[in-house]
Amino acid sequence: MGIARDDRSSRKRDAMKRIAAVKDILKRWDPIGVRPGEIAPPGEYDGYAPHIVSMVAGGCSMDDLCNHLSTIRVNIIGGEPNPGKDREIASEILVALRDRAV
């Protein structure tokens, strides 16, 4: 029983690290320009991080992630389209979550 609990605890810590990494990247995304040219305030886009982590863990493509960020930017937040920035941030997220340990 202790081993299963330790395994769950380890997975939870790993998930929290991945979510924290995505939160940090989303601060630089700042699709509504809370602080143009700067990092957005803590918490501004944090609510989007868990789903993004799940998408990447599920094997989403770069295009899937770009489309998701664009949907958030335009349809949920009401910002102007910026496919270049969305692709840049999607790439950062994929590198952070797939290509190296977080």
C-alpha cells in the first residue's frame, strides 16, 4: 500500500511541476496584453494550464495546441488573432513538456 501511495504522490508532484511550467510560459503569451512587452501578472492565465498539460500528455500535435491557444485567445478571451505568437508559445510548451524533464 505504501508503494502505491508513493507512486501516486510522485505522479502528482510531476503533474504539478508540468502545470507550473505551462503557467510560466502562458505569462509570456499574454494574449490580451495585460502587460505588453512584459510578463503577465501571476494567475492571469493559470486556469488554462491543466488542460494544456492534459492535451500534451495525450499526444496532441503542434497544430492542435496552436488551435487551442487561438481558440482561447479569440473565442474565450476576445483578443485579436495572433497565429505567430500562438505557435511560438505552443512550441515552447511542447519543448518544456516533451523534450526535457520538468
